[in-house]
Amino acid sequence: MSPSSSPDLSPAVARTGRLNPFSDTSLSAIVAGFVAMMTGYTSSLVLMFQAGQAAHLTDAQISSWIWALSIGMAVCTIGLSLRYRAPIVIAWSTPGAALLVASLPHVPYAVAIGAFIVCALLLTLVGLTGWFDTLMRKIPAGIASALLAGILFEIGIEIFRAAQFQTALVLTMFLTYLVSKRLAPRYAIVTTLIVGTIAAGALGLLDFTHFHVALAHPVFTMPAFSVAASVSIGIPLFVVAMASQNVPGIAVLRADGYATPSAPLISTTGIASLLLAPFGSHGINLAAITAAICTGPEAHENRDKRYTAALWCGIFYLVAGIFGATIAALFAALPKALVVSVAALALFGSIMGGLTNAMQDVKQREAALVTFMVTASGLTLLSIGSAFWGLVAGVVTQVVLNARRA
């Protein structure tokens, strides 16, 4: 069988046949992995604390919840990235965590665990049947690229919003990024992160008063099942995971030139979610925003070696899972403006690439524009995020404008 005919190998593996993460890695890949992990945790970790506290969970149960998610993300990110030699980043379902803030307090915790298992079973089924691959093959490349740009746009502009409140810090970081990009582009993000941390300290914005070191311990909860909880929690978790995580997650990979089959990625995360649900995991899925940090040119100048950025992200996930609440306290010590600014700057290359690819095909250009605008708008309908509706709007526009006339 020729390399190109094998569906299990990424183009990089087929070309080189060599796997050496140690020689393939770089400082920029390590930083990209750290920024991806940091962005994922700081953006939505508070949602899980909020949901857990609203449901009157113990500190041990909340810590176990974070442990289960982190270990699952670490193992799947490292394993899948090595398997396909592509920057495959796994993340928890942030929309799912937001959904649980409202729904978790109304059901017993054991019943909620049962609903998590129902969601995981549905994800596994979708992955094993290959249905998701069939869907993704029908999405035009321009729309996929526009979807990527729209998802990342909201994060990208956060640096300019942050400048309204922490002007000195953000301007220092932005100017550092520009100078570093001109003189040493491979190290622009790491330089910006270091300078930003120093500037935050000088401005008195670092707060380590609540920092403490503590190991997480898994807490097993015997699941209980309820039709009402499965319908009100399990199925909505599945829908938002597919629409807001897995669809844009695959779009990120496709937009950056990775033809990794999606079915094994979905099924692997589904099985991991199933195994970890009794310890509190509400589900892990493909990442989109954090994945783009590892798939873009800032992670590594060589596309074939960007998988190492995802490996480092997985390693940092592992550390975060082991220490649980410690990593949350560490992130809490950093000013939010620093975190969002680093994340935004790390995504500039991916946003530019997405917009460029989205506008290349004249026949897809208007549909791509609609996809980008709806996705970037933050529209939420029926508790489903704008990524799904942007995709729907773009496909409908493409069909209406380009359907073959009689």
C-alpha cells in the first residue's frame, strides 16, 4: 500500500516514516503547548468551580472532576498526536461546563454522572460509525477556513479589549511582540510571555497570596441513571460537544493542512470520557481555540513538527491534573490581561491563515464571509454556540448561491 492510500497516516508520517519528538521539538513548540494549556484552563476552569459549588460538591469531588478531565486530555492529546503525528489537542467541553452551571444543582450528583456516561456513549457511537467523517468531507474548504477564523477572532480581539483596563501591560506586550516578530519571529511568543510577566510584577499585578501546593485525588462516584437527566443533561452535552467542539476542532486541523481522519479522534475521546465519567469528567472533545495555538506557524516553522507542541500541551495537562487546585491557584495569580493577550498574539498567524484560505475560491467567498461573520458574532441559539450556526449559515449560503440551475 502506498503512503498516500493509507487513511491512518498523516502526510508527515507518510513522507518521513520517522518519529523523534525530542529532535523535532523546539522552544517555540514548548511555549505553544504551555500557552494552549494555560488558555484552556484560565478561560473556563472557573465554570467548573462555579458549577460544583452550585451543586454543593465537596472540594474533593471538584478536585477529582478537574483531575479526571486533565488526565483524559493529557493521555488522549499525547497518544493521538504521536499516533498521527499531527497537533491534536483535546480539551474539556467549555459549553458543557457552562450548561452544567445551571443544570447540575437540580439533580443528584450520581444521576449527573449517569448523564455524563450517556453523552460519552453517544460520542463513541458517532466516532465508531464514521458518520462524522462523512459530514466533514462535505464541508467546503473555504467555509472550514472561515469557521476557524471566526472562532479565533473573538479571542484575538481580547488583547485590544484588555488594553482598555491594563493599558501599560498590554501595550508593553504588544510592542514586545512586534519587535520580537521582526528580529526573532520564532521566539516572539515566549519573549512576550516573559516580558509580560516581568511587567505584570513591576506593575503589582501578580497576586500569589492564595497560591498553595496540593495533589488531586480521584473520587469514584457510582453512577445512577434517570431518563429525565439523560434528556436534560446527557443529550444537550452531546449536542454542544459535537457542534461547539468537534466540528470546529476538525475544521482547525483541516484549515492548517492536516488530513487526520476524524472518526478515531471522536471515538477515542468518547471512550476516554466514558471511563473517566465516574470520577467527575463531563466529557473531553477536540479542542478548537487551544488547538489553533499548536497548529499555527507560531508553534513551529515546520508543519510536520508541530505535533510536538501538542505533546507539550499534553504534558502540561498531566502536571495540571496531578496538582489539581494548585494549577488553578497559579493561574489565578496572573492578571487576566496577560493571559488573554498572550493567547491572542499566539493566534494571529492562524487567524490570518484562515481568512486568506477562506477568500481564495471566488465561488465560496460569500458563503465563507457569512460563516465568518456568524461565527465571530458569538450568536447562541438553543444553547448551541455560534460555531455550529456559522457552519449552518455558510453551508446554506453556499447551496443557495451555487446550486446547479435547471
